[in-house]
Amino acid sequence: MSQARAGRSRVLPGFGLTLGYSVAYLSLVVLLPLSALLINSTGLDWAKFWQVATDPRVLASYRISFTTSAAAALIDAVLGLLLAWVLVRYEFPGRKLCDALIDLPFALPTAVAGVSLTALYAPNGWIGSLLEPLGIKAAFSQLGITLALMFIGLPFVVRTLQPVLQDAERDAEEASATLGAGRFRTFRTIILPGLVPPLLTGFALAFARGIGEYGSVVFISGNMPMKTEIAPLLIMSKLEQYDYAGAAAVAVLLLLISFLMLLVINSLQRWSSRKKEAV
């Protein structure tokens, strides 16, 4: 009996210590900050909390944050799929350089990215000066916010899809071509079903990053209340006014909405994975 227990204890050596470190790290990095956020929000009674949460300025900031983040993540999903496909399936001069540039938003400080994008898309910028005669206002608008979120969210989609494309078997594609299927039909019926789960994952990561993004958006948005003010900026404004309870209330509601939306996206991802395994 003792030998059997000893054998079972050696299956995962150091499991107890590893579990303790994991729980302690999770508590320090995630649970304690969230607990502090909830405690600060309890300084308001339910009526005051609801008043802060349903303020027209707060609702407008939520709408801008979620719509621009969703639009940017959706565009990144399409562009990221194209970029990942080209980087994996084709050989061309400068491919490694292009692959390295994908990670630039990870290494670049968000404030630097915001200043650079504002300089490009401002009415007197290189790209903004070309859009201005067409009546397109990029900087200091929701379009500018979407462009900034596209920039910082694209690597999540590309890096999620690349390993899947690299490990994908090409026998089914060759068989489909042999049977006379066109390229679009082969992609739609053979390749795309296997890419749906990682594509949803990349979309969720880009969407989640966009909701909480501040540095790259604060310059290009213009920060106009009810028009281009995002929720993280509103939270910072309340903190600067020493309205800690109000900032915590806005943050808690933003956290709950984000969690629910990510839960739905993850449920769709699991459903698509099970459907793929069933097929």
C-alpha cells in the first residue's frame, strides 16, 4: 500500500510546491488587484453605483470602446489570416523581416505608437493630408481609434494562426485539388474549418487588448466626451479628480461586460473545436 502511494506521488514530482507558487502568483497578480477594485466600488451604495454606471458620458465611453475594439479585432482577423497565410505558405525576399515586424507593436511603447499614428493620420500628416481632401477624418475620430487598436491587436491574430498553418497537413488539400475542386472551395471546405478555433482565439485576444488599451489611443482619439472618449480614459479622468469610488464603479462594470463577452467568444471557440472533432 505504501509503495503504491509512493509510486503515485512520484507521478508529478513537486506538484504541491508548484501549485503553491502558482496560486500565490495568481493571487498577487490577478486576485488581489481585482479584490481591491471591488472593495473600492463598495464605497458607493447601489443607487449611487447605478447612477455612475448609467451616466450618459459613461455609456458613451463604453459604446465607443466596445464598438471600436470589435471593429478593429474583426478587421485584424481578416488581415491577420492573410498575413499569416503569406508568411507560412510563400517564400519571398524580406519574409523574415516582415515576420519580425509583426511583433513591433509588442515591443513599441504604446505612447510612442499613439504619437506616431497621430503624426501620420493628422490632417497635416503624410496619410491624413491625402484623406483630408476626400472628406475622411482619421485622427481625432472613432476611425483613428479603430486604426490604433488595429495596430496593437494584429500580432495576436497572426501569432495565433501561424503555428496552426505550419502544422496543417496538406494531403487533404492535394486530394481536393486532384478531385477537381477549385482553390476557393478547397480553402472553404478543407482549410477554413481548422482555422476557426485559432481565429476566434486571435479575435478574442485582440478584442480584449483593445478594450483596455490607453496609451496608443489617448493621443489619436482627441478625447472628446460623448464622441471619442474611451472608457479607460474616463477612468483616468475620475482618478485625477480623486473620484476613486466612481472610477472603480466604471472599471467594475467594464470588467463585467468584458468578461461576459469573452465568455461568449470562448464558448463559440469550444463549440467550433468540438464540431471539428466530431466531423
